[in-house]
Amino acid sequence: MKKKIEEDSKSSNSLSKRSKSKLTNSEELHRIEMKQQDPKIRITNFEEVSLGLTEEMVELETQRCLQCGKPLCISGCPVNIKIPQFINLLKEKNFIEALYKIKADNLLPAICGRVCPQETQCEQACILNRQGEPIAIGYLERFIADWERKNNLKECPECAAPKGIKVAIIGAGPAGLTCAGELAMNGYDVTIFEAFHAGGGVLIYGIPEFRLPKDIIKREIETLEMLNVKMEYNSIIGKILTIEDLRDMGFKAIFIGVGAGLPILLKIPGLSLNSVLSANEFLTRSNLMKAFRFPKYDTPVKIGKIVTVIGGGNTALDSARTALRLGAEKVIIVYRRSEAEMPARKEEYHHALEEGIEFQFLTNPVRFIGDDNDNVSQMEVIKMKLGEPDESGRRRPVRIEGSEYLIDTDTIIIGIGTRANPILTKSIPELKLNKWGYIETDENGQTNIEGIFAGGDIVTGSATVITAMGAGKKAAHGIVKYLQEKYLEKK
Amino acid sequence: MPYEILEKKELGRSGTIYEMVLRTPLIAKKAHAGNFVLLRVNETGERIPLTVADYDREKGTITLVIQVVGKSTKLICNQNVGDQILDVVGPLGNKIHIKRYKNPIVVIGGGVGIAPCFPQAKELRDAGNEIITILGARNKGLLIWKEKMKTVSDELIITTDDGSEGMKGVVTDPLKQIMQKRKISLVIAIGPLVMMKYVALTTNGLGDLPKVKTFVSLNTIMIDGTGMCGCCRFSTLEGDIQFACVDGPDVDGHIVDFDNLLKRAGRFLEQERDSMECYDEECRALEQLKKEVI
Ligand SMILES: Cc1cc2nc3c(=O)[nH]c(=O)nc-3n(C[C@H](O)[C@H](O)[C@H](O)COP(=O)(O)OP(=O)(O)OC[C@H]3O[C@@H](n4cnc5c(N)ncnc54)[C@H](O)[C@@H]3O)c2cc1C
Ligand SMILES: Cc1cc2nc3c(=O)[nH]c(=O)nc-3n(C[C@H](O)[C@H](O)[C@H](O)COP(=O)(O)OP(=O)(O)OC[C@H]3O[C@@H](n4cnc5c(N)ncnc54)[C@H](O)[C@@H]3O)c2cc1C
Ligand code: FES
């Protein structure tokens, strides 16, 4: 392994002399593994699966970091956290400074440490990944955020002096929250309008408690409130207030971060049978409305004996693992491509396997079959094989004619993706959208309408938490520039 | 943002239907006939859809008419003047299309569905239409808003299943008679699914009566009310899928697959019963506690 790295001239160029000399040393240590709840036990509760790192583990893991002169990890991170610096501070046990270092670039480390696909971002770029054991950057990020929480600290960066200029943020998902935080730190008077009764977007209604405790999101929002960000819940913009209303209320710039929340339903026979539902419905019932605590909470969720989930992304995996915890005897995931193409976070896939979820790859639903009461009882599927690459670069699945078979199932959850919600965009007819209904912006997040910016899933289509945050941050900088030029420099 | 209950009164004589006025200034400003709100009473509550049965833009209030059918409606109706509702979201759904039609409009309200008919009849009559109203209820005690509907109707017909008020029979009886005598431009039917199904069957032009455009208001189970979950979806007779919250709630009654909708409406019956039992148990325990304290 060591030899391979030295042969690779590009990679050794990016190593400082100091780090090269340490390479041997770091090889003796292995990537830390995080403790987890036992799979047999965790499928009976909604508590967090991964239990975090101890200080001792952090000590070992930080020793492995080479402190590269030209760190690749930073460019692998969509918001460019100063990764080697914070790891160094951790190594020195200067936790508070490590926290500041992260928060300067990322206000939501407790969330990103848990849900970012590190294996395709910072950890993929890490030089040690060439030996298959990148630094556990995500775990370390999570450690420092958990340390803050355990010590009841709520560290938020210094704010600039108030500028007396109001900015409206539509949608309290990761994009909106990040944009709000950046603007507040720059001294702007920020109000977030959120459709639901709670903030967080997908983090609160989509991602389950056992992967991201809701308490964490609540705290992150409290941190924003400490920065004087105002939250207006139950406010669907386009319904209760229009963009014109917001302008009349004195908002000088508007950021749209409404996500891509509309479920894509499979248009195949049997869709209207009972117990065929979208992952959005299933997860919203369980997460946002806390149906997993029915009847203490009033929203019900119905779970059958054999649950089949369609899809291969985080949404499908979250649905499957939630179904298991709600008491399903057997959970099957049906995905039309193969294991290698699954877009879900790797760690979640491993967790799902450990929990006993059955995967049927290269399998696609043909129709849902019901009983006399219109309750679903079976799903007909067909086998697929991989053909030529499609526009996503992944090999396109094609049907193997005549390979249909039946799966007995009494609940079907469809988690094959989402698209843009037109409620807001329909209310602004002059806003430029692309052919899929997503908002078009320039590189500063500016839309075709002056003073209106956008970012996150409503611009890119379903992506990740961190890309949405990156977009929120970029738009915040665009907004600052716009407001400065228009209102501040003139004064 | 708190949403205070400003008025509450019982309607009819069944002890199950209440009228409530809520302070919701922003919603009141934007509400139109056809809109609904989603309401969550408290932290553990579910989000349930209720029609904006009236609004007062100046006072900043909306009126809801609620029939107790399960836990959540009972919980709301147990709240009193001065209490706060935790969450009210709206106005949701499409407002109805208001225009002047050539011939009269028949507005049919069944049971608690009478209340949502009021703003529709009112706005359509204000636009110069002739409104013939048919109100149906199982019995006199369940008949609500008769006087209020009179103020927005040119003609008012009442039917009860048991004949305790008005004609004995169901709403489709007078509807058929009217359709035989006169040309009708539009029928609006709001009430139980079964009632709306039979009204749609009467006006679909497949029998001896002429076809008349018919709007029904779908009261499917909902969560977000913004098209995000698909829980409220219904199937058309041609097998297409639509969402009641964003494509409706008022939709062309002739395209709706009512039989499927009736089966979907019952999909949580077991849980609903459990929820109601738990709540009743809680209420009894609370009563007991109050007695003991006194
Ligand atoms: C089940 C699931 C699991 C996922 N797991 C991961 C993961 O592990 N890692 C990862 O990186 N990504 C994951 N993702 C993707 C990630 O969550 C999203 O890419 C990200 O949340 C997008 O952020 P956003 O701010 O653009 O939108 P959203 O998170 O969708 O937030 C949009 C917010 O806007 C609100 N809103 C919408 N319309 C209006 C309106 N008209 N007025 C006011 N408010 C409005 C919504 O209620 C919502 O709160 C997952 C997604 C799902 C569905
Ligand atoms: C657009 C719309 C407007 C409505 N307007 C009114 C109104 O003005 N006044 C009124 O009294 N009711 C109205 N409803 C119906 C009202 O929402 C339900 O009666 C209420 O949600 C039942 O809740 P529950 O817990 O009391 O009863 P549950 O125990 O949940 O259910 C009792 C029965 O009501 C049906 N039901 C359950 N949940 C819902 C739900 N979320 N939506 C609809 N039906 C449900 C079930 O099929 C069940 O048979 C409306 C529904 C919709 C969709
Ligand atoms: S209520 Fe969720 S889509 Fe209509």
C-alpha cells in the first residue's frame, strides 16, 4: 500500500514532508469504528443507532491525520470546512476552538456529522483513502458537536452590527437555515417562513429519529434564534402571503429554499389500493407527527406484516428501517438497479443489512394486486439487467421479459424520489424555471427576479443536506452583496 | 403564533356539531369559498382539515363548523372560548371559480357539509346567480345553518331521512324534480361521500336526466395539505391519480371513483377506534380527578 502511494506522484506532491514522514506512523493505526446499538436491540426502538466516539477514540483517530500541506479533504467538502485545522485542535484537546473552527464554515455540524455522505466527499478525497482507511472526518465532526451539546453550550459566532435591513427566507430546510444564519451573522434582520409547524425540512419530517435525533434540530434552530432570526411557522408562502406581501412588509431580499417535496408515485395498476403509500407520507406520519408513539400522539400509522419498499436511496432505506421498528415482521427493499448504483449513504446500507432488511436488486414493480376490500396483498415484479449508461452515468436497467414473479406483501411504500413543489413557484409566474419546474439561478443564487434568490433542492432537484447548505451560504453571500450595493453603499 | 377561539356554540340538537370562530387575521384576509385549513390542537395532536365556512376580513376571523366523529374532532370541540389552538395552516385548496351562469345553480349540503356550502352559495349569489339550496340531514336535530343558508338562497328545500323536517327522503329526490322541470347550469354537492356519489350519479347524464356539471368537495384524510404526501389522493374513473388538497378539494364529481374513495376512507378505522377509546378513558379519569379534588 505504502509503495502504491509513493508511486502515485500526484498524491505525494500534495503531501508535505512532515506528513510523508508520518505516513508510516499513521499506518500502524486503523480507522476508528463507532460503537453502535446491537442490531437485534435497536430494531425495537427509535434511539440513535450510532453512539458516537469517546475522547480516547478521538485521540487515536486524530493521530492518524497527516495534516497534509495541500489538504484534499477541504476541497472534497461542499462548504470547505478547515478539516485539518479542526482535527489538529481536537488532537490538542482544544475542543472549544475546534468547534469554532467548524462553525465558521458550517453552523450545523451535529447534523452534517450524522447525515453527510462523507464517503463521496471529504473522506473520499482524504489521502488515506487510497489505503481504504480515510480519517473518520464525519465521526470527528459529530464528536465535537455532541461535546457542545453534552456541555450545554450553544456556541454561535459573533454577529456584525445590526444593519436594519429585513430579509425573508422561505422554507426552514438546511438551505434556508444556513442562509438565515449567514445573513444574521452579517447583521441582517432575518425572518424564516415555514409551511410546517416545525423547522428543519427533510431533517424533521423525512430523516428518522434513530439516524438524526430531532432534539438536535431543535437546538440548531435555537442557536439561530440566538442570532435573532425570527421563525414564522404555519406560513405557506404563496397561500397565506405572497411575494408581493413580503415586499410590502419591508423585506428587501428573499431567499427561496422550499425543497423538492413532491413524491413521485409509480403510475402502475393498483396505486390506489389501501396500504400503498408514498415514503413521504409514511415518514411524515412517523417522524413529524410522531406516529411511532401512537396513541400518545394522535396521528396513526399502519404497518403490515410484510412491508415492501421500492427504491434505493436514503428515503427508501429510512422507510424500510422505520417499518421494521414499527413492528413489521419482514421488510423487503426492491430496487431496479444493482447494489453498486444505490444512491443511499453507505453506512445506512450496512446498518440496514445488519438489521435484517432483505434486498432484491435488479427488480422493478409491474403492478400492485389487492383483495376484495382494496387492501394490497401482492406485488408483481420483473427482473432487470443493466444496459448502456443513461444521462446520470449509471447503467440503465432494462426489463428481462418473461421474468415476472409475485411478492406477498401487505404494505407497499414508494420511495423512488421527489420533484419540485409548485405551490410557491406557481404564485410567482414571472420566476424562471427549468423544464422540470426547478428554479434557475446564476452562480450567486440570484434568480431572474431582482432581490429574489434561491438554493437547495428547489434549484438542483433532490440532492444532499450539505449541498443545500452550501447553496444557502452562497446565496447569503449573493444577498449581502446585492443589499450592500443597493442600500448600504449609497447611504 | 396563537390562534384564539373567540366564539363557540352548539348547532342543531345532536350535541355533536359545533361552530367556532377563530382569530386568524392573515388567513381571514386571503380565504375564499372552497378553501380549508389544517388544524392541530396541541403538541400531540394530528393535523385535520376543516373547511373555512365563513370569514370576516375586518375582524380577522374565520368560522369553522365541526362535527364530532372521532378523537381529534372531539378534542377540538372540547376546547372553549379563550383557549388557544396550537397550529392553524391555510388557506389551502383551490378557491371555487366564481362567474355568472345562465341558469340556476343547485347547492346541496348534507349534514355537516351544509356549512362549507355557505361561502360558495354566498360568493356565487353575490356574482348574480340564482341559488336553489337543498339541505339534507338524517333528522331535524342534525340540521344546521338553515337560517344562514336562507340568506344566500333564492329557494330553500329541506329533506330529512325520517321526515322530522321538510320532505321525507334524500337530497337527490328534490334534485331530480328540479332537473325535470328546469335547466340547471351547475350543481354543487358537499356532504358524506355516499351522498356526493349519488348526486354525481344523478347528474352524469347517463340516466334519463340531462348531464349537469357537478362539483363535489372531497374530504379525504390529509397530512400536509400541500401535495407533499399523497395521502389525500383519489383515483379517477379512468384510473388517473389526483390529490384532493391541491387539485381540489372541489372537483368534478363525474370523474371521481367514489367506491375506491369509500374504501380508502376506512383505512385507519382500527387505529381511530383505539385513539377514541384512549381519549375517552383520559376524559373519564380527568372528570374523576376533578370530583375527588372537589
Ligand atoms: C427520507 C430522506 C432521507 C435523506 N437522507 C439524507 C442523508 O442521509 N444525507 C443527506 O445529505 N441528504 C439526505 N436527504 C436529502 C436531503 O435531506 C435534502 O437534499 C435536503 O434536505 C434539501 O434541503 P432544502 O433546504 O433544499 O429543502 P428541504 O429540506 O426539503 O426543506 C424545505 C422546507 O421548505 C418548506 N416549504 C416548502 N414550501 C414552502 C412554502 N411555500 N412556504 C414556506 N415553506 C415551504 C418545507 O416545509 C421544508 O421545511 C434525504 C432526503 C429524504 C427525503
Ligand atoms: C378538505 C376537507 C374539509 C373538511 N371540512 C370539514 C368541516 O368543515 N367540518 C367537519 O366536521 N369535518 C370536515 N372535514 C372532515 C374532518 O377533517 C374529519 O372529520 C376529521 O379529520 C376526523 O378526525 P377525527 O380524529 O375526529 O376522527 P377519526 O377518528 O380520525 O375518523 C373518523 C372518520 O372520519 C374520517 N377521517 C379521519 N381522518 C380524516 C381526515 N384527516 N380528513 C377527513 N376525514 C377523516 C375517517 O374516514 C373516519 O371514518 C373535512 C375534511 C377535508 C378533507
Ligand atoms: S394532504 Fe398530503 S398530499 Fe394532500
